[in-house]
Amino acid sequence: MTSSPVKGILFDLDGTLLDHRGAADAAITAWVEARAPGHPRLAETATLWEALEGPYLAMWQAGRCTVQEQRRLRVTALCRELGLAVPGDLDAAFEDFAERYRRGWAAFPDAAQAVAGLRGFALGVLTNGAQRMQEAKVRAIGLAGQVGPVLTGEVLGGFKPASVAYTGAAAALGLAPEEVLLVGDDVRNDVTAPAAAGMRSVWLDRLGAEPAPAGFPRITSLSELAGLLGAASARGHLGERGRP
């Protein structure tokens, strides 16, 4: 069966268009250093914070706490792990980190050119962060108005990897899931789960870590995306499960 042509492209945001890890690692390290100069575990801080990020964000995405509550829980857990006094005002403590994090927001060097080279496609961003923050990120890295709507679980009724995130995002572009290609760095959220919802996908493996899951293309830079799409166009379609 011939696949529908790709008419729309959805980008993940953190780790795909924006260097989230670089900004978050620098921000949390500076946050701890300001509170405990010379802390013996300072070099571990970014890794510890990253390990806390997933579970607590998942709690919020599942509706088990508010976005503010998960932030308080993350700060508390990090402080206890490092033996720091838990701040009396957890919201202010997280905002101190968040301000440092915002100052570090930067697009990957390949992002703007890749987006600019996709004229003719309906574009959008599908991301699991909080709506207002993710919209602010897109503005901060200079892609507002260029990369289409910013779509999160708060507006779609479910976060990746829920099927509704992909079908809802496709609908927001005015397309069917099979007409949309998702590009992202998370194998589950951006590659295998969208495929299960009928969407094509490409794994952006910036670190060149390992082979892509069977049946899916892998790129190591967004600069490779136009070539992948061009090769698929020359053959008349992009194949099932994102295969060119």
C-alpha cells in the first residue's frame, strides 16, 4: 500500500530545537554552587537533577500533582540528596533555578536553517513541557512564527506518548496522522509511540549513541532532514513507520 505524502512536520522541542540539557545542567549547577560553594558533590548535581526530572514530570503529566507541586518536590528531593537545607519558600527556590535556566535557552545551531528549509510543509512543535514555558522557549530561540503552533498535553488532552497527543497535534495542523512526520530525540515519545498512532517519525540522535529502532530512520543533525525528505519525495512517498 502506498503511503500518503508527508504534508506536515512536527518537531519535539527540548533536545531537538532547543539545547535543554545544556541550559538545565548549567542552571542547576550554578543554583547549588550559590547555596553551597565548594560542595563535594557539585560535579554530580546536573546528573542528579536530570534523574529527578523524568519521574516528577511524569507525575504532573499523569494528573497526580500540579506543575508547581512537582517543581517543589524536585527541589526538595535534590536538597535532601545533597544534604542541603530545604528552602522555606520552595516556589522562590525553583524560580531562582528557572531564571538561570531561562538565561541559558539557546537553539541548536542546526535548528533555524532546518526549519527555514521546510517551506511548503505545515509545521508545528509537539512538546511535553508546560504550555507557557514552551511557548516562551520558542520565542527566546527566535523561532516564533516560523515553526508553527506550540502544542503540549495541556492543550491536546494528553502528553506524549499518549496517542491523543499525536492525533491531536496532526489535527491542529489540519492533517491526518499518516500525513505528518515527527522529528525528535526521545525514542519512545518521538519515534515508536507516534508510529503506533499512525504517524511517521525520525529519530534525531545528536550523540550518535546507537542504531535506531528497527524500521526507523536516524539522523544525527537536523541539517540531514531536508535530504531525507528530498530522497523520499524523489521516490514518491515516505514509507511506513517513517522509512524513507
